[in-house]
Amino acid sequence: MKKVLTPLILLACAVLFSSGCGNVGAIVVTGLRIELTGIERAADGAVSVSWQLANPNVTPYLMAQVTNKIYLNGSLVGTTLEKDPFAVPANGNIAKTNRLTLAGPAATQILMTAAQGPVNYRLESNLIIQIYGDETEKGNLVQSGTVTVTSK
């Protein structure tokens, strides 16, 4: 009987231990919402993207890094990177503006066409959230909507 119980107990412990080590990234970003608030093209060709991160939770967040992929009318236009850590207050939001790294020559044409009026966007965001000390969690957010592209 002991020969049968020992392997079963070890197997049960291994299953319980491995299930407790799952990725909690989806849980960490629950409730967070990100959206584009504007895209601006400067005369020199530089493009700035304004976005907002809303936190309806009762706990503040410390973002270590945020990377955004921006699609306009279904086409990838470019990416932004926020490397400076910032806090998102509990029950609050924070607005940021970053320079857009264009995805290629076609992105310029897409932006010029988009300047004719509001366009549909999809924003895919990768968040690195500072949990405690050097411990971080990764989470992903996706948001769609409309945004206006302006020229300076």
C-alpha cells in the first residue's frame, strides 16, 4: 500500500506546485484601460502619439515600461516606447506623449491619408508593471476606437 501511495502523493504535490506558478499577468492588468487620444505630425516629419492609461482599481500601479503597437485602419503604422517609470494613481489616469517609430515608408502614406478625418485605430500594449523591489509582471492590453491625426 505504501508503494502505491508514495508516487500518488508525489504526483499530487508536483501538480499543485506547478499550478501555483502560473502567469498572473492577466490578473494584474484587470481593469486597466489604455486608449489613443491623438496623433500629431510635425512639419519635420516627426510623429507624436498621445495616449492615456486609466486605472479604476483601488490600488495604484508603477509602470516600469510600456510598449505600444499602433494600427490605423488595420495597417501597422509604428510603435512607441515609454521607458521612464511612472505611476498610475488609484481610481485615476495618466496621459503620456511619445514619439512614434514608423513601421516603414508605407506608414507615412497611411498617416497622410488619415489626416483627412477620424480614423479607426487598434492599440496593442505590452506593460511591465513593477510589483515589489525588482519583481515585475507583464501584461497585455488591446483597445480599439477612433482617433484624429493632426498636422502641426
